Amino acid sequence: MNTTRPPLLDVDALIDDPDTRVLVCCGSGGVGKTTTAAALGLRAAERGRRVVVLTIDPARRLAQSLGLRELDNQPRPVQVDGFQPKGELHAMMLDMRRTFDDMVLAHAGRERAEQILANPFYQTVSSSFSGTQEYMAMEKLGQLVAGGEWDLVVVDTPPSRSALDFLDAPQRLSTVLDGRFIRLLSAPARAGGRGIRKIVGTGFSMFTRAVSTIVGGQLLQDASTFVQAFDSMFGGFRERAQKTYDLLRSPGTGFLVVAAAEPDALREASFFVERLGAEKMPLIGLVANRTHPVLAALPATRALAAADGLERAGEAPLATAVLRLHADRAAVADREKRLISRFTRAHPGVALVGVPALPADVHDLDGLREIGRRLAGE
Amino acid sequence: MSESAGWTEELTRSRLHVVTGKGGTGKTTVAAALALALATGGRRVLLVEVEGRQSIAQLFDRAPLPYSEERIASAPGGGEVRALAVDAEAALLEYLAMFYNLGFAGRTLRKAGAIEFATTLAPGLRDVLLTGKVKECVRRTLPTGRHEYDAVVLDAPPTGRVVKFLDVTRAMADLAKVGPIKTQSDGVVTLLHSGDTAVHIVSLLEEMPVRETLDAVAELDAADLRPGAVLVNRVRPPRLPAHSVTAAADGHVDADRVRDGVRAAGLDLSPEDVEGLVDETVEHAIRLQMEQRAKDKLAEADLPTLELPELADGVDVGALYELAELLVERGVR
């Protein structure tokens, strides 16, 4: 049915290459991004590189397997009995509030910084704004790269509802905070926003009134104070977001799109691959995660016919069960192959590696190491 | 299948069924199947999505839904399911239009990004608008006095965000304390915390989804929202008898018996293939053990639990009807 064979994604060549400096693992929620990032980091460290893994929101047991017990926003060496990699493995969990606070403290004078930190709108922005987490992940990534301390930074992207949010959120956030409306709504006289006023005409004052009625005048005032303080410090969010974009496009950065062999996850992966192309961001390939390839070359139909025969004869209950579970697995494997080949037909040039599922969840370095082996096709 | 109590009498009385679940559990699929099940036998059900993903349209293999209630499927026995993709911007304009005469300005403001701005500025506003629209659909009556919809199924945000989404009281803390939006949100709070609403959680028999399910139940309880049923999706049939699972998971599968058995069935497999079958059996057994642990853990939630099978061919419209039928068999009405 399918003749297109995608190029094989060579994970070892990738992580061994000293020019590979940043690996971004992206994909929709629940596909195993964090585990993939951790497994890649571990493998690279064991092959001699000095690695830091930046995770956003790891599952508790995965975090524990990396020795991460608390969210302290600093890379910590992974220390587990008997773990002596050729290189080094460090890991950290992102604390977005803390990253934001640090950014303010680093760039503003003490008094000004305190003013900003105490602003109620700042508290909303730094904890619950849509896009803050993505934005702070990028900020932290930028810091880790700028420090020059690491051979390789592996980053896991936030658990956004769709893979594309990760690229759009910082821009969206900065657009809002840099935006003309915030100036207009809070201080229309000063903002020199006559242009927009003209565009929207009389509807505008109505809108201003409506928005104030809904969100309250105080919030608008706080937002305005915040944006003005921020603006003078950093030359605006937009510029800062632009820098992170530039970093993502720079040589040495690569994107790995992680997807489960499920229609939704592969559809998201498709969008993401197209988007990376449009943004000229370097795609390394697709990790088709948690596949279920058969371990015996026996077609499902023959296995089922044989199982039915045995059952009728009332013989060999063990073999009957084994044949049935093989037939189940073969059906799943066929479906996964079909879905992946559909992706490959749409994106024939994209390198791909399938990572067979482990039968149980990953809780320790051994599990991560095994996933690393599977990623490398061993 | 060990089924604890299925759909309860109490759930039958719910009019708003909120469906959440960890990403990747099949939340939208289950929400759609639930809508079809509830519509079975001649009722009218509205299926609502709020995350702007057009998942319902994709699931039913349709063009993207406009911001209106469209008939999307017929249910067995003369029922129908309509679908609505609520858009926060459209909801805000609709809402403003009720209180202010925006006229054409509304459209211009939208183009200029003002609406996006307002809903981003106050993070709670988006949720208040979306839940407000849902409430309006639940409460809407026909001229005859009966409700337009017998039930509304909401494909809600995933477990990590759902309580925040439904906790309108908290969202309102950011917003104006008086005025029309306050009045409207009070109505939403009343509905969400009443016996008319149940929050169902879609889970899988895997560690992470189970953990998130239990966390969500605790959060819902703490916010005084009512957890409904746990819908366990993609359950695969156990093929090994329970008494042999432990040994098999430890690697004790008698390869000779497997080989002799398949040979008796007329299959001549290579030693490698027999070995492959044995390895598959060990993996299957390990998975069954993990699933049993997941079931035991889920039982801690002490909620009605309904299982849905994995569909080997994937989910298409036909599969939704199949799942709906299973839900009806398990008592959903």
C-alpha cells in the first residue's frame, strides 16, 4: 500500500554533533514530550556531552527519576546512585513566576522593581496570563543558552492545547502588552492614538465604556502603569519576544516534533511541521512515540483463524490466548503504520523514528535509558 | 469487566454534562458519544465546544462550524444532536450588543483586535463569556415553555484547567463588581453548582490519566462542583486468564507450550516468531497488571464508572454511534 519510505532520524548522530546546541521537543499534550526530552538528555550525557534538560511541567515520578524534588528554577545535577555519565546531566523545572520576577529584578532598579512586583496586574500577568508560561520557557531557554555553560540544552515545551500555541503565545502576549489599546483605554489623551480613533469612529468611546464596565477601571489603570514601567525598562515585550524567535532560528537549534500514532496528534504534528517551514525554523524530524510494532511476523487474520480453530477443538488455551493478543496487537500496529504513512505522504522529506512503547510507565533512569535506546533505533 | 455502579438516577436528572479529561484521553470523542447516547430515543441534545479547535467538526467529518447551533447528527429513535463552537469574541460582541448599541462598530473593533485585547486583558473574562453562553443554551426555553434542549454536553478544557474554567466566582474577582456581567455570572454560578450540572472525567487505564482524574475530583470537590461519572476510554480486552497474569508478567511463559499449540493450529512458525509471540505475551501481562493497578486507584474516586472499548480501526462517525450504543447499554439516558 505504501511505498514512500521516510529518511530515518539518526538520533545519535544528532546528539553527538557538537554543533547541536538546542533541541526543542514539541507536540500536542499527552504524547510524551517530557519523557522524550529527558531520555534524549540522558543519552547525550552518557555519550559525553554536558547537558541540561529544561522541563516545564513534568509528571511527578518522572521528575523524581531526574532527582527533581522541587521547583527551584535552577539547573541541578542529576544525582542517582550508580549514575556516572561520561558527560554531565543537569535538569530543572521551570517556575514561571520566579523567572518573570528574576527578569524584572535583573533589569530594573530596586525601587522600580518592587513597584512592578507589587502591581496587581503584574501578578495576573505573571501567574495566569495565557502565554506567560510559553514566554517564560523561552526566556529561560535564552538565559541557559546565553550563559554558555552547556554543550546542549534540551527543552520540553509547555502542555498547551495545541502545538502551535508554543510559537504564538509570546507574540500574542507581547502584542497585547505592547498594544495601542491598552494605552488608549487607560490614557487616551496622552497616547496619541488618534489614528485608531478615526478608524473605529464613534464606536470606540462606546467600546471603552463597555470594556471599563466589564473589567473595571482599576484593572485598566493597573495594566497601564505596569506596561509603562515595563516599556521604559526593556524597550517592550515585542522586542524581547523577537529575540527568542531569532534564537529559535539560529544555527545549532533544532525542533523535534513528538507525536503519538493517533490521528489528532499526527494532525497537530502536520500543522507544526508546516508552520516551522513557514517560519524557517529548523525541523529535525518526527518522533512517532509509543508505537506497538509486532514482534512476530504473523498476520492478524491467520492468527485469529488459528485461535478460532484451537478454541473449537478445545485445545491449547495458552496458545489460543497468545494468538488472540497477537492479533489485537497486529491490528493496532497496522493502524499505526497507516496513520504514520499518511503523515509521510504529506511530508515525504521529514525524517522519522518510531519509538516502541514500553509496557509500563517510566519511573527511573533505567526506563529513560531504554527509551533513549529505542529513540536511537537500537 | 468489573463494573461498579453505572449511570445513576442522579446523573439522569442532570441537564448540563461537562466532559473533561487529560489531553490524549479522547475527551472530545467521548463527549460526542455521550451526546448521541443522551439523544437516543427522541431527545434533543446540544454538543458544545469552547476551545476554538473545531474538534467537533473534525470528528463528524464536517466543514468548520459557524457560531450557530447546527444539526450535526441524528440519534437512534428520532433524537438529534446539534453542535455549537462557542467563540469568546463572538460571545463578547453578542453580549455587548444586548446592553450597548454597538452597531457596525462591533465588526470594526473586532478587525482592529480590540476584542482579542479585552478578552486577553482580563483572563477570567473569556471563561465568563464562554460559560455564560453555555448557561444561556441550557436555560433557553421554547414558546411552549419546555427547554429547547433536553441536555447540553460541554466538551470542556482538559483536567488541568477545568476547575479554573468552571470557577466563575473566582474569575469574576478580576472583573467589575457591579453591572450586567456580574448579574449574568451569578446565573452561571447557580447553574454550575446545582444538581443540573455534572462534571464527567474521561480517563485511561494508565498511571498519569488516573492521577489527573483523582486530582480533578479533589479539585472539583474543593470548588463545590459536582463530579459526575468516570468514563474509562480505550479499554482493551484482557486475553490472559487472571490467574496466569503475574507469572507471565515476570517472564514465565512456557515457550514450548506456545510452539506446540500454534503447531496444533496448523501454523509453522520460526523459533524467532515463537519467541516474538512470547515477548508480546509478557508485555501484554505487564500491561494488564498496570491496568489493574489503575482500576484499583480509580476506585478510590468512588464515582460511577463506565468503560468504553478501544476501537482498533480508530474513531469515525460510525464508531461514535457504536460507543453511544454502549453508553446506552450501560444506563446512560
